[in-house]
Amino acid sequence: MIEAELSRSVQRWCPGATGVTGAAKLSGGASQETWRFDIVHPDGAIGAILRRSPKGYGAAPTRAAGLAAEAQLMQLAYEAGVPSPRVMHVLAPEDDLGTGFIMQRVEGETIARKILRDDAFAAARPLLARQIGGVLAGLHRLPQDRLPVLRSRNATQEIGEFERDYRSLNWPKPVFELALRWLRDHDPGPSAEETLVHGDFRNGNLIIGADGVRAVLDWELAHLGDPMEDLGWVCVNSWRFGEIDKPVGGFGSREELFAGYEAAGRKVDPLRVKFWEVMGTLRWGIMCGGMMQRFRESPDHSMERAMIGRRASETEIDLLRLLAPRGS
Amino acid sequence: MQDEPTPIELTKSVADFLRNDITPLISGHQAFKLRVAINILDLVTRQLTQEEGGDAAEVERLRALLGTDGSVSELNRVLAERIAKGELDLATPGLAEHLWQTTMDKLAVDQPNYASYKRELGR
């Protein structure tokens, strides 16, 4: 039982802690799990989250930065005032919990549809697009000399990588071919400035409270590259969850996003943002294809994966809306 | 010729049974999976209903665009290759209209509630 290992672990690094209670798995694939639990402490319970690869699953997938890097980035963000959970402990071999880290639990909502529809967030919603601009500016300004080792990817390399992923699926899609041509024709080249890029900054990976953004999660795709990539990805239609006229996560306009970013002292390049939005739309489409492939090849025959395969057509209509819009 | 009821009718009967009789009995993660299962059967029903007509019209358009003949999957492969080579692009008469029609036909089966699709349907 995981509570036994967690209890032994917290008593080593959390002064006064006597054990843990209420451990529950929130999500988990074969290689990575998230657990919530409370640290029992004389001053009151401390809400905590464990992110880990269980023992025997040390290797990270090629695009992922790895849990150690994720912990380092979240701590760096926390210290710089970017909304982020505080990292409490990085797992060591004596914890006997695999690899990963334990962080402070931030209360709030991550489920995009609830954030977009529940009354609890009605006051926060109109503020979020601009607020997200400020958060991204802070994130892109994290000190580079303190970052963990991360892969570096410019636009040209990303196009090449996605084309390879797509071709390996042997899944001819004329709309995807059109998007690949468009991306090559509009490749903005290496960005003048290379910064930390979160890589998966979107509605669904943010903890939102009544007051707005409380934490940025899921740093596993962090890399170095064009900061405009994050601004484009947060606008991809798939992350608007039906609120298609509000490009920034279904919350608000690009103008508000850009204003928040520039108010925090950083410059926006709208053409690069558009490029990365097209790239991001194609990226999610190709990921849907990857789900289809894993559904076919893995033994568990997950229905959810099968149905995500059938969501590639959503990205095709969104690519057409971006590249070949019809008269209104 | 196979006997009836048709695959469409059979699939629909299973989906309706799961939706009306089983859904009220199930909760938690299994209820989520049951919803996914029902969604799959509904998708299959839509595809069985619409695929034949949609594919026939798609093949007609592809023949006209490409000047060659083949199955719907063969012709799609040829179209993908020609776009990749730059032989066809959005300036090619009929290409944008073809891609739009084909994509709309796919969404009608895959995700008829997708907001972008509903918006474009109204155009």
C-alpha cells in the first residue's frame, strides 16, 4: 500500500509530520501516476500531490523532459512568482516510491468544461485571457542559467518531426498534407530569442480558482524554443471546448492575451503566433492518429483511445477554417 | 443478400438498450466507459447510414480533380501525394471545395456536435 511508503517518506523530510492519510490515485498510465494525499501534521493536514513513475518505469518518452526536470521547472516558476505548486520533495531511492516528486496541493479546478460553464468561475472567466498573457510572459522570462537540461526545437525542426510522425502512421490525409505545405511555406525560421517554452500550456493544464490562474501544471513537454509557440498552442481550437469565438482557451480574445503579455514587458509577434496555432492544430491531429495506432497495436483495446482516433477530423475542419476559410 | 434486420437496425438496438436500460444501473468510471461505448455504437450507426453515399460522391470529385480512377482510399492516397509534391494547392480549382465537402461528411459521422462543424453547417 502506497500510504506506508509515503508515511515513511514524509517523516524524513517534513518536520513534525507523523504520516499520511487519504491517498487516492487521480490519474495514471503505465509509466506515470498522479496521487493526492494529506500529510498528517500537528499544525493541521497539509494537502499534497505525488507525481511519479513507478519502480521499473524510469525511462521517459523521447519528447518528455522527465519528472526531475519537471520538478525543477515548477520550483523555479514558484520562486519567480509564476503560479505554480511548491515542490516539497524530490523522490530519492530510500523513499522506495520510484522516481518523481511531491508537491503542495493547490485547490481549484482543472476540468476545462467546468471552468468554462460553472458559476463559480463566472467572475474569473473574463479576466483569464489577459491573465494568461502575464503568466506566459513570466514563464518565458525564467532565468535560463537555472533551467534543467532541455531539448531545443525551432519551427523547422518541429515541422520535420511532425511530418515524420505523420508519415509513420501511413494514414494519408490530404488536409494534413496541405497544412504541412502551408507550414513549410510560412516557416518563420529560428526565433531571434530562444526561451523556455512550456509546450502544453492550455485550458485543461491550469488550476483555476474564483480569482483566476492558480497554477500551471504538466511541464513534461517543456523545451527551449520560440516563446510564441506557447501563445499559439493556447489558442488551438481543440482547447476552446466549444467556445470557438474565444480563441484563448475559450476565455477571451487574442488581443487580451497579447495585451497581458506586453503589459508584462514582452513583445508579441502575431504572425508567429498564427504559425504555431496552425502547427498546434496539426500536432493534436497527428496525436489523435497516434492514439489510433496505439489502440490497434496495444493489447488493451481501449475504447477511449479508439474514439480519440476519430477526433482527427476535428483538427481537419479547424485547419480548413484557418487555411481556407469560407465566406461568412 | 443477407437477411434483415440490417446492421444499422441491429447496432441501433444495442445502443438504445445500453442507453435506456443499463445506464441507470452503472456509476463511476464504468459509467464513463459505458458512455464511450454508446458513443461508439452511435458513430457506427451514422457511418453505416452515410458512408456509401458520401464515398460515392467523394470518388466522383476525386476522379474529376485527379483525372484518374481507383477506390476511395487509393484516390485519397494519390491526392495526398500530389498535395505533398506541390502539384495541387488551394489555387487549384475545386480543391478547397472538395476538401471542405469531404471534411464536412467526416464530421457528420465522427463528431456532429463539434462546434466548428455546427458553425460551418450554417454557412
